[in-house]
Amino acid sequence: MATARIRWIALNYNLPINPSKNRVYVWRKLKDVGAVAVNQGISLLPKGSKKVSELVLLCEKIKSLGGEAAIIEMNFVNQKDEQAMIARFEQQSEQEYNDLIANCDNLLLKIKARSSKLDEATSGEIKRLVRQYGRAKSRNHFGASAETEMEKRIDRIFDRCVADASDFTGQLKKLIDKAKF
């Protein structure tokens, strides 16, 4: 039984060396969509990715910056090469999730260790982690296994915040009861 083959979208581009900020811009955009570089100036996404439209827009932006760019639909002739490319995508996602998991663990330790409860800075860190998770999930084209672990960490942080809110509510209720005549 043959394994289903994947159709791929490749962005083939070339930018002038100067100004270098244009090259950095393209590199960041490719990272944002979760594309994997095959060679210098060639990056891939699976065709079914929701990020393909962003790659098409980037192609036009490269042209407007004085570069050359083309979007190409392709498939791998050698299945082993395709599996190696899928592994690169999976590795990229796993690394991103593992970094986020470490950040979640550190934040949870900070929340547990504090005598004061949820403050604005901690709330901001939680929001930032959730946004980063959303971006990582959108770039997870092949279902990295670390996604489940990341979700568990976010749930733990939320559970701790709910527990802290419940503690605060209980304390507030006691203060109100004491204040009643």
C-alpha cells in the first residue's frame, strides 16, 4: 500500500544584498508562516497549510522590494526525501513547543512561589504565552506531539489562576462579612 503523497508549495526567491533589512524581513516572515528552507532562496510549505496565502503575499512583497520571486507547486519524486522534509517540519515544531513548555513551567513556578496573587505582569506573561502558543499551533503543519504537552501546561497555569481567584474571593467574602454590622 502506497503512502499518500503531499503536494508542496515552494517559494523561490532572490533579493538584492542591500538593504539587508529586506532579507531579514523575508526571513522573519518565512519563520512566521512556519516554512522550512530547502536551500538559500527556496522555502517550502505543505500545500494544505492555511499559511500558503501568506506565502503568496510574501512573494509579491519580495517583488516590490526589487527581488525576484515565484510560487511553485511541487511534489517529491523520492519518498525518502519527502519523509526527511516532513521530519524537518516536525523537528521545527517540536523545538518551538519545547521552548514554550519550558517557559510555561518557569511561569507556573513563579506563580506558585509568590505570596501575592496574580498581578498585571504575570497576567501579561500568561497572555504572551497563549499568543505564542497560538502562533506555534498555526505553524504545526504535521501535528507535533509536544502540542498536547503544551496544552497541559497552559491548563495548569489557568487552573492555578482559578484557584488563586477562588482564594481571593473567599478572603474578600470574609472581609465583607466582618464589615457588616
